[in-house]
Amino acid sequence: MMFLSQLKLPDGRRAVAAREGEAARLVPGAATTLELAQAAIAAGHGLRAEIAARGQGDPVDLVAALAEGRLLLPVDHPDPAHLHLTGTGLTHLGSASTRNAMHSKADPESLTDSMKMFRMGLEGGKPGQGQIGVQPEWFWKGNGHAAVAPGAGLASPGFALDAGEEPEIAGIYLIGADGTPFRLGFALGNEFSDHVTERGNYLWLAHSKLRPASFGPEMLVGDLPDHVEGASRVIRDGAVIWEKPFLSGEANMSHSLANLEHHHFKYALFRQPGDLHVHFFGTATLSFADGIGVLSGDMFEIECPAFGLPLRNRLIQQPDESIPVAVAAL
């Protein structure tokens, strides 16, 4: 397996590192993953071939870089408005019970909208090759301004009612010059959300998702494993107060990866040349579902050996910074 990461060197310069096994080396001539991917697309080959063509650079200690706060997101864009954070929900086989409990109706015989959506995915989310399946629940989280580096804080706004982690796998894509989406790889993700707001009314889902998110520290180059198993933890004052395994990969999903990608990139808006997309594929594991109330200063840790170094972010509680709209004089 090959992993890519972006980091700052001790002298402040940016660099890209490629890791196979335990050994990580800098990629010569590459300051960003975006530049490396653009070069690979222009050459008509994959990231592995592009990296191999450049030879091996100096060795680098990624664990030390992470501890020193020098690891960046595995991909970013010089103009954050051209990086899109999006996601799909109710895609995993255990996700319906969690969401159904959040949106339960008084009448036990009535299916919630969540359960209806989940059943649609079970019945039509994995169509045959070349066929189009049912569209999933979809949401927008923001752009690159909401993308938080591994190790940095996830800020919950003062008006939020909750600040909960969502351990997920994210697909990372670059749109080519002709509008073709190129999948670069996959990374661990924390699709940070406000579950109390969502529970208040399902139509507030869009509001609940407008929060920062983190992904990385490393990007897996290649295919998504069919079965992914990791651990999600909440750590308070150095002690684990909640821990649970999370599952992903198509063996644990009600939608195929191809179906989720189709229903995202079918929109021309999301096929603009040069744009980056980080698309979160969903989860069935939430500390919120187990009654955990997180506090400012708590650490979220998402770990899966198949995706390299763990993703850690600390919760930061911000004051309410809402401001009134100023009306310009005409």
C-alpha cells in the first residue's frame, strides 16, 4: 500500500511524502499533492507511476511531523473556495438504527424518513454494472475554509447545540481539464456535526452539517478495501471516556462506491476543471448515539491501520460570533 501526505519541513517549506511500509520519503519536485496529481493526469498515468518517475527523495519522520504539528491535510487547494466538502448519509448497514432513534415518530408503525431512505438504499443502492442505482441522502459541509488539518482543533460555533464526531472514510477527487473526475485516493475523516440540531427536525440536517471537518493525516492511494474496521474514541484529560469500532467498505455499505460517486458527479457544478472534492461516505458509529456529551477540550481520535496514522482533533468551543446583516446604502 502507498500513502501520501503533505507536511511542512522544519525550514517552513511545503513538501509531499510517499510511504510504503514503514519508510516515508519526500517526493522530489512536489510541493503539494494537487501539483503531483495534475502532473500525473497530464502525463496520462496514475499517482504511483508519477511518484516512481521522480525517484526517491530524503527520508522523513511522519510521526515526528504529526507530533510537532507539521502534517497538513493530505490534499488542499491554494484557493479554498475550489475545495468542496460533501457527504452522503444512511449508506452503512448499521446507520439506520442510529438515525431512526434520533428521528423516531410517535406511531411505531410509521417509518421515519430516515428508515425509508435506508430501505431504498438496501433495495437499490448496489445496482448491476453499468446501471444507476437509487440516489442517497446527500449534504454539503462547506469548502476548503472548513477543512481542518490533522491535529488542529475542530471549532464548534457558539450557537451550536452539539459537537459530535463522525468517523468515516472520505474519497478525494480532482476534476481534470475536460471535466473528468479523477479519484486520487481515500482518507480517514471526521465529519463533525451537530446531532442535537439534526434531531430537532430532519429538515435541519443541512444546518447541522455546516461545521468544520478533518481528514487524513495520510491518503491511501489505490482502491478502497472491501472491509474497513477501525476505532473511534473520545478522550478527556488523557483518559478514554468512550470507544467503539466503526466499519466501512462496500461489504458494510448499502450503496456501492460507484453509485455514490455517480450521484455526486452527475451535477455539472461538481465537474469544474481544477476543483478538488472531499466526499464523506457515511458512518454507523456515533458517541452521541450512546449518550456521550462532549466538552470543550475533548480529543476525537479515529484510527484504522489500513489508512495509516490516526486522525486526532481537539474540540474547541467558540463564542457566538453571529453578526447582523449590514444593508448598503443605494
